[in-house]
Amino acid sequence: KIPRDYRIHLHCYTGSMEMASEFITEFPNLYIGLTGHMTYYKSHIAREVAKTIPLNRILLETDAPYMLPAQINKYRDNNRWSHPPMVVYVAQEIAKVRFISIEEVLTVTRENVSTIYGI
């Protein structure tokens, strides 16, 4: 059994809102990582998670080299791989679905990284 107070990074989350809610309720130090997957229009569940869970429980991810954000066309942009600077597209999408500024998303998620990893 995992102790409730463990710091947990739920990497590359693609599950349901209900499951996300259960995780953050059960583990007060759990953070949910959202990737470029949520930038796709048809990723309704991921977008719901990004909109609904507290911002102070979200981490931004690219899942490099996979999950290229929707804004990048691997043929047009001649870029087939995701990489860390593309995390800004995830932040932009979170800001859009939450109706907040990208600066707020970046500030809070940067604090989240400091909290979970102590850096």
C-alpha cells in the first residue's frame, strides 16, 4: 500500500476525470502530468481534467519524444518529435480551457514542480 503522504507524479495522465478526482483526494501530494495529448480537439476527457482539477495539482509534460502537440504538424513543420520547449503548447491549452492567462498556468505549474521535486 502506498502511504498517503508520498509525493507522486502521475506521469502522462490520460484517464478519466473521476479517476483523477479519486487520486487527488486519496493522495494530497499527488500531481497529474498533462501532455500534448490534451491539445487535440477530440481529447475531451483530457481537456475536462485540465479544466477541472486544481491548477496547483497539475504538471506540464511533453512526454518527449512522443505526443506531439496538435499545433505542430510533423510534415509541414518538419518536426516528428516532441521536445521540452513544446510544453508551452500544453500550458496554452490549459489557459484556454480554464479562461486564465498562460502566465498564471506557467507560474503555478512551476511552483508545483518545485514542491514535488524540491527544486
